Amino acid sequence: GVVIDGCPPGVALTEADVQSELNRRRPGQSAITTPRDEKDRAQILSGVFDGETTGTPIAIVVFNEDARPGDYDALKKVYRPSHADFTYEAKYGRRDWRGSGRASARETLSRVAAGAVAQKILRERYGVDCLSFVERVETISGDIDLTTLTRAAIDQTVIRCPDEAVAARMIARIEGVRDEGDSLGGVVRGVVRGAPIGIGEPVFDKLPAALGHAMLSINAVKGFEIGSGFAGTELRGSVHNDPFVTDADGKIRTEHNRAGGTLGGITTGEDLLFRVAFKPTATIRKAQSTVDTDGKAVELSASGRHDPCVLPRAVPIVDAMSALVLLDHILLHRAQMGDTPVDR
């Protein structure tokens, strides 16, 4: 479950608003995700009255329906490679081995539920859309036109890549690796369209810093870049510098948006463009060498129901975290500065 504090009053909100996003994240959606059958039905317990938010904390709960803790019995005394088993036990002196507890991606359900509320406010009050998609699986990627990107195009394939031909190759690669008992990683491209100008809090709470913090807190994330990112380091200043121009509507904007929608950590009014790197799923059926809790070498072939690739279910998580960060900063800006310039 999740408790959402700070949501403004008077926002029309129903369980269906939350459910639509949870359905995008839930297990068992297709053959390339975990076969765990969770419907993830959301129940709003507080903070909403007569169909509108009251301004008090919103509590949302989702009950597990297909938990099988017995699937994890073999992991009770084993440290999975690249998993948090070892660090959780080192930190707390104990760990929940029945599905990994807070280290499990099950935790991200709460983020998506909260993000659904944030996205509704951003969309209806500020005209902002969060449109993340799978840009790369292992080495397979395509050249996606970001100017014509839509949620419908993203969700038309189970991998959530808007290019159907590229998506088919990604799916085939995941299915092949899944049958080998292995897993894959890749990149989710984040696109936030319609972000207002002037959002971001220098120096330590720059918007890119907040986005990076949010994305790197997601399970399995190993990298974040905004705008030209690491590729920009290969350009000279005379090339990378982005001239200001006046568009047909008389608005000042950057010509290429190489900074990814921010300058000095403050939004420019251009699309926020970033990438989030996800590692391959740690728990796999393929035999791996590791040690048990006594330090004895063992070979592990993990059972259970795990995603061979987390990317398709990660897309709504990235959407949720970007929405939460942007709305937090919009509300903070309004508290400090009033309606100008955020509402222009």
C-alpha cells in the first residue's frame, strides 16, 4: 500500500484512475513477464470524499492474491548474485527471503499508485503528459520519433516499444533468453511533454538531480542521463551549445533541446528527455556460482516466477516517478512564487 501526503484538495479521483496505471505494471500481462497472476485491484481507504480529494493523506491498498512464499524456500540460506540478499542481511542482521521484501519490485506498485494521482493532476491542470517507452533491449533498439509519440503507440505492443518492427525483435530476443533460463536488461526513454517553464530549485534540488534521485531509487536501475547525457561529452561546446530561437508563436525556445528540457536545473519549457538503464533481472533459472550464509560455495538455479526482462513493466514506474518529481516541484514553486511563471 501507499500513503500520499500533500495532494491538493478538489482533485476528481476514483479507484479507476489508479487502476489504469496499476494495470500497466501488474504481473502476468504477457509471456515475456512473470506469470504471477496478480490483478492488483486498488482500494482507496482515505483522503477522497464524494469523488474528490480532501487535502488529507490518501491511503491506497492492494492485497496480494497469488503469493507463493514456498517458491523461495531454497533461497533462505543463499545469497543470489547481483541481488540485495547479502546487503539487506549485512545491514539489518536478517532478511525476508520470501520474495525479497522491500528489495522486491513488488514495492514499485506503491510508486505507480501514487504516480497515477500525480499524473492525473499534471494532465488535467497543467497539460503535462509522461510518455516513457522501451528504447533498447540488450543491443536491440530503434530510432523513435519523439515528436509523434503517444501513449497508445507505446502500449500497442507488450514490450512497450512504439516501433512495431523493433518491438517484435525485442520480444523474440526476450523469449529466447527466457527459455535459456537467463535475463536481459536495457533502457527506458523518459519523455515528459508540456512541463512548465521555470520549475526546479537550485542548487541542490535541480530538477535533473531530483529526477536522477527518483529514477536511481527504482529497483534494478543502474544509470540515468538527461538530454545529450554521456554522448554530449564527445561534442565541442560550439556544437553542443543550443542557440535560443523564437518560434512561429513568438515563444523563445532552444533550437535542439540538447539539455533535455532544463538549463541550470530549471525547466525551459521543452520536453524533458532522459534515459534510465535497467540491469538484467538478478534471479534466474540458469545455474550460477555463489555462497550460502555460512560462506560455503554453492551452485544456485533459482525457481519461482520472475521477469526475464523488467523493462515493459518498468515503463509505468518511470512515468510515475517523473510525475511525482515534477508535481512536487510545481507545488513547491507555487508555494514560493505564486502562479508566475509556472502557469503562463
